[in-house]
Amino acid sequence: LELTELVRNDNDDDDGKEGTTTESITEDEFTCNMPGVPVSTNLVLRALELMRSKTGVQKYFKANLIKQVPAQAGLGGGSANAATAMWAANTLMGNPATLEQMIEWSGELGSDITFFLSRGTAFCTGRGEIMTPIEPPLPTGTKLCIVKPDIGLSTPSVFKALDYDELSDLNADEVLLPAFLNANGVENVPSEYYINDLEPPAFRCVPELGELKKSLQKVTGFKHVMMSGSGTSIFCIGEPEDKEAFMKEFGETEDLQVFFSEFIGREEGEWFRRPE
């Protein structure tokens, strides 16, 4: 989650609390470290406007976005930022909205935002906006590696290449969900339950993606390897046993970006925190 600072600006508070100033502004201000990120249509600004519209609280904010999740990677970076903005705005407004209301409203901005309002684990159906939280969330701390090739791939192109006869026939409610809940950690889920129906059409559009997945599956230490969303990122559950050799093969390649991360969750009533 990338939104690093959201400051409320008004002249109603002068007690020096973090997140407030005595300066009054009448519109949101947005800055971002990554050139080319859209401003007027950014999901962060749309999320702030949505919160004002739904709650009736006319507060404006300064938002500073430090992009770390690669754009157009199938990782939901923009959606995570929108969810963060909604949570932060609600806090600075004095919590006029319940979590359930924000979850309902988030679907107006995009399908994936709803998930990022969960505690870190959720079962999402429909377009992704129908969310069933998993309580308690799956264990945190599981290591993963994300490999993002510098290959462009539009989501409409992937869906256009989708062959419905190739879709998995495993029942999500009766088979896939129990497989993940009963495995004591995502790394222990059998590989046959790691399914992304968008892989075949994506690999037809960009054959290099399929080759990259095959190469990553050969890395000792990775238990599962799969494309994220409609691409183009490939995520790998686990850690390479020989990290130096891995980085030499993949990390030093000009057209690849490598990110090491881990699964996180959040406590009830709190937002996500960076792992220590």
C-alpha cells in the first residue's frame, strides 16, 4: 500500500495533532514521485471525492503518493491506494462512515478496491467487488517474489483472447476456498489449486510471459509460480535458495524488475503496517 501521507487541511483544529494544519484549502492537492502518473483521474483523488460525497463532510486533503508497486502489472496498486485514501480520509474526517459502508461505496470506483478494505484475506466473486472476509485472515509473513517484465499487455486484449472452453471447472466455493483455508499457509496449498484462467490467453498474446513462468518454476525455493491478474507480473511463493544466482539471472536483466515482499494483514480497526 503506497499512499504514505494524507494530511487534512482546515482551520477548525489548531491543537497540533498529527495530520492537521491551520492552513485552509478548498481542493485536494496531489503529488506523486513517479512521472506520468495521471493526476486529475487518479483513484486517490476520486476516492477522496467519493468520501466527501457519501459522508457530506467537506474536508480537503494533501495526498503524497510514493509509487512502489509497478503500474499496469496486475497487482492492484492503484486500487490499494484508493482503499488507503478512503480509510485515511474517514479517519481524518472523524470516522463518519463504517467499514461496511466504505466497502459498499468502493465498488463505484473499481472492482478491486473492495478487497483492500479487508484485513488481508478475502474471497471475492462477481467482478471482484463482492467480498467475503476470511476470519481469521490467513497467516502473514509468507515470503514471495514478484517478477515484472517490461512488456505491455492490455486487459481487453487478454479477455479477447480468452477461450471459455479452457476455463477451470473446479468449484470455487466447494473446492478452491477450502483448499486454501485448510492448508495452514498458502505455501502448502497443492499446486493444482493455483489457477488463473487468464494465463492461457495472456501467454498467447505474449509468449514471452509463458517462457518466463517456466523459467521461474525451475528456481529452487519457489513453491508456486503464477501470473497475477491479467498480467504481466509473475508472483512466486517462497524465496530462491540461491538469491545471488537468482538475481544474476533475473534481477540483472534489463527488461525485468524483481521485488521481494511478504504477505501482510491488519488488526481489527487498524490499517496495514509495513512489516518490521
